[in-house]
Amino acid sequence: MPANPQLNANGELQHLLSIEGLPREILVQILNTAESFAGVTEREVKKVPLMRGKSVFNLFFEASTRTRTTFEIAAKRLSADVINLNVAVSSQSKGESLLDTVANLSAMQADVFVVRHASSGAPYLIARHVKPHEHVVNAGDGRHAHPTQGLLDLYTIRHYKKDFSRLIVAVVGDVLHSRVARSLIHGLTTLGVPEVRVIGPQTLMPAGVEALGVRVFHDMRAGLKDCDVVVMLRLQNERMSGPLLPSAQEFFKNFGLTADKLALARPDAIVMHPGPMNRGVEIDSPVADGPHSVILPQVTFGIAVRMAVMSIVAGN
Amino acid sequence: MKLLIKGGRVVDPASGRDEVGDVFVSEGRVVNSYKDKPEKTIDAKGLVVAPGLIDLAARLREPGQEYKATLESEMDAAVAGGVTSLACPPDTHPPLDEPGLVDMLRRRAKALSRARVYPVGALTVKLKGERLTEMSVLADAGCVAFSQANVPITDTQVLWRAMQYAATFGFPVWLRAEDRWLAGDGVAHDGEVATRLGLPGIPPFAESIALAVALHLVRSTGTRTHFCRLSTAVAVDMIRAAKQEGLPVSCDVAIHHVHLCELDLGYYDSSCRLEPPLRSQRDRDALAAGLADGTIDCAVSDHTPVDDNQKQLPFAEAEPGATGLELLLPLVLKWGAARKLPLARTLARVTSDAARVLGVRSGRIEAGAPADLVLFDPLESWRVVPAALRSQGKNTPFIGYDMPGRVRTTIVAGNVVWQA
């Protein structure tokens, strides 16, 4: 296996491509840095000058509103210049190759590329070809990874639960197609969570998922028992009926989070969702809006976490 | 023209001969000896003298994809790698489904006078799996077998009829066993690595299910069938059983799959984007063992030149395939050495056994056989770098590796076609 492409020669974070393979210290460094930024976002002047004069290119080969916006806010709060490129409808549709697009943007003096791409591994390809002073932050690639989402999930869990070492965390739904699930699972196991569970039908579990260090449950009630954290995954519309599932209704019946199922978890359990939610498919509205839900704080924390990631890579 | 190859270690896999000696060549054929003085003598001291390699799968990219490779570049690569005969799959553009295309390919190849080229014709028109090609016309034009390359026939009725029709004339059918529905949009072995990398997977039973279907059809039709590019341990077991049963089957493995497995994908190394996908370590070990015990008849290069533009892409989007003609001999030697096989048995899988599948007289060193020979230094190692490759395809998972076995001279029909 070649050297970890995310780290520079000093073992510091050069690019953020995946949570897998990152040492615990770096994850903790990101979470601590994010914590220090959390205050900034509550100040009247919500800016720090850490990335003044630097350029952040938001390079979204796949449509996204929420993630792109939070990256943009995070970069602006770091005083960086932000350039948003909706590549899905520009050069790529004219036949320009991914690496040519990146080379052209690189010629415009970028410091950080925030990349989202429908193909797993695309940010690795870009990271292999950028200049040494340029940094790549993966904002979601195919089914592979969404590391800043994983980190904000970790941040949220730490915020509410303080200690990772005694938790039971369940990730529920479409694990097969979920980059969010993969990133969070790697983060949880790296930070020492003793039990990570995945819950869903066999059709939505990737082959050999146990090798990621998780316990697999097909019965949601059994899987939720005594959980401290419940993470619901988004089910894409196009997968709700077909060869993987019969219908959204049947999915909700078996794997949707309702108040009575949640009652099987610990009384102080928190409920998370990366958004956007399908109410009545993976989560019942009373739960999404209820006292256990930390879904909106997740969004807020996401800005601090993305500030932390960008300031750390840009400083290395 | 009389040629004498003097003092080399003569290895003939067909007979098991392995001794220092001379090889006499006259009028393009190996002869026992001759009285008069040879017109040319090659000193083979310290070199292995073996039959030239027969590669059952090498894409030359002609016609249609000359920007990826040309017949010139790939025929150079063949003889530089000691390959003196090669079969090319029908997945050219357009596919080899018309006699004119086959004829042109053979003429072009012949004019270059390097390796012998054996076209494999398309089993169905445009490889679409719908209508049969004119197999007997294509056979007249020079096709040695009929195949779907990497495009499986999804309609089992068509597959059945195609095999029946081929059997009518005794034509062999070469199939790669893959259930297209199960393979879906997969690009990697459906296992731990694909799960970690988030790549759509191809389950191993995509191969064994299609193989089971095809074996049933072989049983019913009696079609002489060669299964291409086995990738799973289960398939090796199935072929072993089919041979024990007496079915007229043979099979091959791409040399990559004997050495590499899913772990070699690393961080999305697109040079490991291959068809079929690299599978688990267990599968790889079963393939290497099956090749050693003869269940798998041959190793092939599965040579597929791909240009950099098509490889410098995210893994799933990258074009499958790797260059291989110049790596077949070293990689077979590496496999044989790792399994401690005698050199004659090692080389059999790329010479005499391949000749048997192809139905040709080459692949052996005996009186009357075509003088297709390779002389190589078994001790000299070389490093795989793009500049060292004659092929226009520079993409291989083995870039940076040191390879054993340096080809010194390649001879086809008694003519020296390559000299290092």
C-alpha cells in the first residue's frame, strides 16, 4: 500500500480525503480547533483572519446546496476568498477532463480545492496532481467518503456525550450507498467507540461491512437497544422502490425511526441525521423535531468543523 | 535459410526436454540436423531457448482504435516480449464480425512479418448477443474461434443457439463467464476493499452462475468451449469438475490475476481497473494453484493498451485494461519460480498448452514444428518503466517492479524478428 496520500512528510494533514487512515491525534486536533471556532460564529463580527489572502475553490461536480453553502460560510469566516464553481454544468459538459479543469483552476492560484464528485476516489486523483502548496478537501465522493460530515457528526457526539469510550452508536438505513456512514464509522472506531452498529435490510448493506468494525443488525428494535447515539441515513428517492426495497412505506415500517422504537435506546440518546431528511421515510416528524434530535445543531457545528479543516490544511 | 542456435539451454515444454544443446532451423521449421553449413549462427550460451510464447488474448486496437495503439506498435511489443503467436479478441471497432475486417487484419499483420496473428471472430453481430455471425465465412477468412470478448450474451436462448451452431462446424467458442445483471455497474470485487473504497462491486457468483449456465450448454451441445479470464476460486473448482466429467472445456487466466488481488487497488490505482476485477487473495491463490495443476490450461497477457487520458480518471470511470504483451513472460517466470515449478512446466502454460487450445503446431521445439522461438536470459532482471515498453499502452499495475527474464532474440518462422 502506498504512503497515506493525505499526510505530508511530517505526518501533518495535507489534504482531507477520508477519515480512514487518519491518526486519532489529527481527528482530535480538528475537533479541538473546531471547538475554538464555535465561539466565533456567535460573535457579532463572525470572522477571523486566518486565511486572509487565500483562495478557496468550491469545485462541485455533483449538485449540492447545503454542503457547498456551509463550506462557503466557513471559508468566508476565515477571511478567505471563495470561488464557487458549479462544474456539473460548465466545463465538464463541454468534454473537459477532470484533471484539465483542475489544472486550469490551479493556474488561477488556488490554495484549497473543496471537491465533490459522483465518483468514489475522484479527490484522490486530484490530490495526486495538484501543486505542493495546494490542498484538497473532500466534500463527498461517490459512496466512499464525506469526511467533513463524519467530523461534524463526531463533533456533535462529543459535544453531547463528552466521552467516546463508553458509547453504543447505531447507524441506520442505506449503508450501501452512504459515504456519510463510511466516514462516521471510521471516525468512531478510530476514537475508540466500543460498539458501532449498522441497522438495515441486507439489500442496503455492503459486502463485508463487518470488516469496518461494526455489528450488523437487520432488526431495528434489537439494534437500537441501549444505544446512546442514533444516526439516521438519507434514503435516496430512486432507491425507495425497485430491486433493493419494495416501497418507502415498507422501509419506514421496518427501519424508520419512530418514538416507540427510539424508546428502546437510552433515555438520553441523541438522534442525528446528515440531511436533507425524508420525513416519514427514514424518520418520523415528531422524532426529527423532538427533544432527542440534534439535527439542527449538527448544521451549526458543521461550519466550525469546516473552518477547522480548512485552516489546518492551509496552515500545513 | 539455415539457422543454427548454438549452445543454449533448450526447453521444450511439450516433451519436457530441458538440456543444453543446439537447435537447427531450416526453411522456417525446426529440423533434427543438417549436413551443410548454416547461413547464420546465433550463440545462445547462457540463454534459454524456448518455443515462442502463444498469447490467447492480446488486443491490437485495430481496426478502429489506432489512437490507443497500432498494429505496428503492438506487434513490436509482442516480439519484444517473446510472443510469436497471438489471438486477438473480436472487440475492435467495429467488432470482427465481417470477413473483410478479419481479412484486412490478417493481411496487415502478415505484412509486418512479426508475430502470427489469429483473429477470434465475433459470435454475434456487433457483439450484441442477438444475431449469429456468419461463422463459417469468418472461419474461411481466418477466424480460429468465436467469442463475445467482454460482452456477455444475456439472452440464454441466443447463447445456446450460438453454441449449437458453432458445434455444427466444430468451431470452438471462447467465452468469458459473467452474468451481466449481477455484474451491473460494478467495477471491483464485491468485498471488503470495494466496501471501504465505496466502489460498486461485482460479486464472485456473477462469474460462477454464468459459468454454470455455460457448462450446462456445453453438456447439451458438445461445443468445444474455452473459458477466458477466470477470476474466482469457485470457477476453478467448477472447471476442474467439468474436465473430470469429460466435457470438452479449457480455460485461461490473465497473468495479472495470478499475481494481484483486490488489495492492490490501494488508493484507487486505476491501473488495477481490469476486467474481470481483481478478486480476493483466496481467489488469487486458487488461480495460481489451478494454473500449476493444469486445471487452468493457459496464462494470457489480456493485453489491452489504454491511453493515459482514459486512465487518469476516477477509478470507476477509467477504462479497464492493462498493457501486458511484454510482461507475460516475466510474470509467468515469476509465478513458476514462486511455485518452484520446473521451467518446462512453467513455460508450457504459455506455449504448448496454448497451442493445444488454439489448435496450432507451434509451441514446441521438435522436428517439423514451425521455428517460432524465443531466446531469453533467465537471470537478467529489468525494471518496468513506461519508456521500457514498446507497446503504446503504458499502463500496468507493475510499473516500478523488477522483472525476471530478458528477451534477447525472437524468431518467427526461422526469421529473427526481434533482437535486443
